[in-house]
Amino acid sequence: MEKYKILKKYFGYDTFRSGQEELIDRILAGQDVLGIMPTGAGKSICYQVPALLMPGITIVISPLISLMKDQVRALNEAGIHAAYINSSLTESQIEKAMYLATQGRYKIIYVAPERLLSGLFMEFLNHVSISMVTVDEAHCISQWGQDFRPSYLNIVHMIAGMKIRPVVSAFTATATEEVKNDIQCVLGLQNPHVLVTGFDRENLYFEVRQGRQKDSELVRYVKEHKKESGIIYCATRKNVEEVHKLLVQEGIEATRYHAGLSGNERKQNQDQFIFDEKPVMVATNAFGMGIDKSNVRYVIHYNMPQSMENYYQEAGRAGRDGERSECILLYAPQDVRINQFLLEEKEFREELSREEMQAVMERDALRLKLMTFYGTTRDCLRGYILNYFGEKTKRRCENCSNCLNEYLEEDVTKICKDILQCIWEARREYGAGTIASTLHGSKSEKIRGYGLDKLSTYGCCENVTEFRLKEIIGELIARGVLRSTDDKYATLSLTTDAEAILKDKVKVVMKFSKPAEKKVTAQKKAKQTSQNLDSKGWRIFEKLRELRLQIAKEEKVPPYIVFTDKTLVDMCVKKPSDKKEMLNVSGVGDAKYEKYGERFLACLLENT
Ligand code: ADP
């Protein structure tokens, strides 16, 4: 079959991933398609393979210049002639690209949506044979989504202005019903084949770490994963600066990105990360859109984001190459307050009526609450995420910290009663820290100053740590027994549900992780599910990585464009010793073999 030959020859893969073949077949049969697949599922191949099999040119509309450059670079590396047309080129460069295209030089041309309606481009379209128009990041056409781009509406006019209507294929990772329907209607897809694959990213391990020592946890993790590429997301610019400084002081090669840096510096730092010169990127959520780096091995959220949508999108930047990667949230209750504050400060892009603004604020508050539950739940984290996005799941995934950790269940009804009693008898409203200190019997000035040492509950939980008391207070908030104000003081008060506990009508049982063994167990188990390389295999992997970096520098392309981590791992497993065996490695196609194959063979020979 032709499509398999293309897949092997250019991309070096033997089999299609779930959904890919189905979409390719429909496109080749002349049907419009809409592919909704999560990040890293391999959407590009769904249109690149048919583009090579169809007689004319495929026009790909993509919203970001960096994304286009990356895709074109990857295609050229694979031996496929492709070009892009966007504002980073001069008019004469654009004319030249179009001229070469009319000469049949390119099979695939990426175009920015702003360019579509220019007279020159429309004329060009009607002078060449266009087999397909592909709309990447198709959700940008929907006004429902957060990423609506008015220029995407140009696509509709462009297609209408073409003498022969080509096949239209659209791809996105956003799956909500509104967006899905919008794409079909607005783009005017004709009898499209719509394919939605599951949102699960099996190669991602999810973990929530609760605790006070974020800095030391972070430094330890990054040091343990020294050679690996990772992103650390922080809530504010200030956090980015602090965390970046901390890591650099610890001798870690980290760079940073946020909207407060100059355009030049942002670009430079981004390149350092993409080219693997600095493996660690500390950034606000301004970083990541359009970053296709496939070998990001971990994404750590130093602060909790504002919604699960944001979390899954950011965490999902790990492991695009399908290799095992980790997504860790460092949860602390004060992040909820930082986010509340950020939401209050949020500026609205367009004019909204009072009611609309109210509705948006309520939606934001709900999203934040559901994000907070992710930070505190003891249930399967993957299950929580997928349920959030409307998918049903099996009970446990066995690949998240909650499934792997062992928890102890404890009846904490007595402590809860003390907490509730304490809040009630304190009369004034205090925050969780003060209540915990009071119950624990703190001798601090503050507690005495407030007269809290006179309460009957003062010191009645002296055997329970303040940390544990705060954990239990957090649980009572999550269960709606306590209310916490939304301001920065986050003071506590009882809700009507408190009565049932105080009157012994309801028991409170909580799960606590076993502190010491916990991490060992989770990490041990996690390691077992990792790639099956032994220590010698990893040493060879390191050598191959060094070679890849060297080549990347020579060619001035990011290392993952040369070969992905997954391909290098496969080399270590298969240990090819000649051309035929090398072409058998996943991700090694003809063009890449011709360019780099022998150097990698030599490196393998030297080190095995
Ligand atoms: P998406 O656009 O859906 O986020 P990409 O198209 O960037 O995903 O693909 C993600 C990664 O998966 C890339 O490294 C790509 O080469 C790889 N990939 C895609 N299809 C296959 C396949 N059939 N077999 C192996 N790897 C694949």
C-alpha cells in the first residue's frame, strides 16, 4: 500500500497510530474530515501522508509562525519539499516561494491566515492545482473557544473563491461540542468524516505533590533528571524570576520566559531551550503555544493553574514523542488564593455587559474550584482529568501518584469536631494557619495576642501536626463543611453542614499518604513502567544524544528534528549494525538515513 510506503520512507514508521489511517483513507477518497485528537497523537501525519499521495499541492493553514517553521523544518529534514508563507518573509521572498510552487517544487505549503485573501495569493491558487486545504488548530475558527482568530474566517472566503473546491481537512485538540459544531458549520465542511480519539495520553504519568517545601522538592527533582528537558510553570513573572534564580544558584542550566522580558530575550531563551542548550525552562503560561519540542520529559507546575483546561494543555507539552514523561503539580493551598487574585485582576478582552462579566467570573471561579479538587483528590488523577473532559474511564490507571501511592485511611471525626468547635468559639473569623496553631497549642505571640490561648480547644490537638490540621481543614473546605472567604485572608466560617459532624451524625474518613515509603513506592513502580533500557542501554542513549546535539548544531536545527528521543531509545533497543537494520528503527526514514545514518551506526558500534 502506497500510504505505508510513504510512512516508512519519509517518516520512518511502520504502523499508523489510532485514527490516522482512517482519516488518511477518507481524505484520499475525496471526503472532508475533521480530526479531533489530543496533542502528540500525530495529527500532522494525517494530512502530510495524503498530501504526498494526491496529485496537487496541499495548503496548510496554521496560526503561528513558530509552528509553521518547525513543521517545514521537520518536513525538509524528512526529504519532503515544503515551504511557508507568512509575515516573517519579505514580499519578494513570498513571490519567489509562489513562483517555485507553480513550478511544482512544493507538495505542502503552510500559510498564515492573514495572507489568504491577498490578490496575489488568490491568483496563485487558481493557477496551480490544489488538492487539499488543511486547517490546523481548527478551533481558532470558533468564537466559542479562547483562541478565536478572526483571520481564520478568511479560510471560508478563500475556499469559496477557488475554481475547484479541494478536499478540506481540519484538525484540533479541542473537543467541546460547541467548538466541534462550529468548525463544521463555519468552515462549511461537506459531509465530513468526524473522528474523535480519546483524550488519554498514556505515556504521561501524573502526580500531585502536596507540601510546604516546593523549592527543595523542585531542586531535587530537577537534579535527579539533570540531562532531561523540562518545563516549570509558575503563576506570575515574579515567581518565574525567583524559581529561575534558585535553579541557577543550584548550578542548573535553566532559562526563563515571561511577558515582562523583551521580545529579543524571549526569543533567545526559547531557542536555548528548543535547541537543548538549556534543558530547563521556567515560564509563565505565556510560554508554550506553538512549541513543538517533542522531547520534553517533564512539566512541573510550581503553582497550580487556573483551570483543568490550562493544566492539561500545559502538562500535555510533555512527551509529544510518545516516550514516558512526567507531569507534576506542586500543590499548596495558597495557590488557590494567588489564582483568585489573578482572576480578580483579569482584564476582559472585549466589551462585556455586566451580566456577561458576572457569568464569566462565575465560570472562572467554578473552573478554579475543580482545579483545586484535582490538587487534593485521592482518586485516580488520570480518571479525574478524563472525566473532567467528559470521558468515561476505568477505575484506576496505575500510572499516577494516587494509584501508585499507598494511602492509609483514618477516621478524623474527632479532630474535625475540634476544628469546627474552635472556629465556632473563636467568634472572629481566622485563617486556617491560625486555627491550626491554636488547636496545636502554639505559644506564639500572635495566638496569645488574639487571646486564642484562652479557648477551650486551645492545645486540644497537640498530638496532631499543624500541617496535618491544615490538610484536614482543606478537606472540610472541599466537602463544603467550611467556607473560606475569597479574599487574601481566606478566613474560615462554618456552613450548615457542620452540624451533622458536631452532632456525630456523620463520620469523616480521610486518606493520608504514608510519608516516608510513599515516594519510594511511587517512584519504584513508575520506573518499572518506564522504557526497558538497562544501565548500559542508558549509557549508549547518552552517547547518541551527544551525537544528535552535535549534528543539530552543525545543521542549525533543534535536536528533536534530527531524531526524537523515542527514535534514539529504539536504536538502543534494536542496536542496528547496518543500513537495513537502521531503517528498521522507528523514526528513521530514507532521507534521514542518508544524512545521519552512518554517523549513528558508527556511534552505536563504538559504544556497544
Ligand atoms: P500533534 O500535532 O497531534 O500534537 P504530531 O503530529 O506533532 O502531534 O506528532 C507527535 C509525535 O508523534 C511526532 O514526533 C511524530 O513524529 C510522532 N508520530 C506521529 N505518527 C506516528 C506513528 N504512526 N508512529 C510513530 N510515531 C508517530
